[in-house]
Amino acid sequence: MELKNCATCHRVFQYPGYGYILCPECRRTDEAQFQLVKKFLDQYPGAEGKEVFLATGVPINTLIKWVREERLISSNAVNLGAVCDRCGKPVSSGKLCPDCRKDIVDKFKETEAEDIEKVEKILPKSKNNGMRFLQ
Ligand SMILES: [Zn+2]
Ligand SMILES: [Zn+2]
């Protein structure tokens, strides 16, 4: 067990090592709020953040947090106000929009390719000593 600060109330609690960093009390509240919003959205799919807030009392910031945690997918994220961390475009889930995600993956692959080239230059080329996968 590890001691952590609750993401909502900042109280120190014993973190079991998995799941959201919420103390047992906030976790219960969070779960109850989530179920409430889920119930509301089942009946009124595509409701705006403001409507969800008025109907359930769950703050829009909490809704955005769920979008970022990918627990909630919002078809009209614009109304919710959740935006991409990188370009500021509205996102329906996670912290980055699909374009930026793809961009990051592409960039990663590019730099990886460069690194692989560098490594190949440094390492003496030998059929016997080179790295290879086990068959
Ligand atoms: Zn808490
Ligand atoms: Zn983006």
C-alpha cells in the first residue's frame, strides 16, 4: 500500500496501486456521479454539458475529467469544452485529438528510425555478434 493524495479532496489515503487516484470516499461519490450521468445520457443522448450539469448537478469539470480518462465519450465535446492538450481542438475522448495522436506516433517512428540508424553505425557489423531475435 502506497500513500497518495486524493485527486479530488487532496486528503492522504492508502492507494491500492491501481485505478483512479481517489480516496474511498471520493471514489464512491465519483462512481455515484458517473452512474447518474450515464443514466441521464442513456435517456438524453448527446445532451450538452450544461444540460448534464443542470440535470445531475455534476460539474462540467468532472465531465471533462471523465472525457480525459476516456471513461466518457462525448459526441459533442465542443459543448463540454474538452480540448486537445496539443492543438486546442475539441476532443471526444482522451487528452489529444486523433490528428495529434497520429502525429505523435509518426514523429516517434521517425526518431526511432534515426536512432536505429545511429546504433547500426556505432555497432560493428558482424553476423555473429549482432543483435537478433531468438528464433
Ligand atoms: Zn478524496
Ligand atoms: Zn490536437
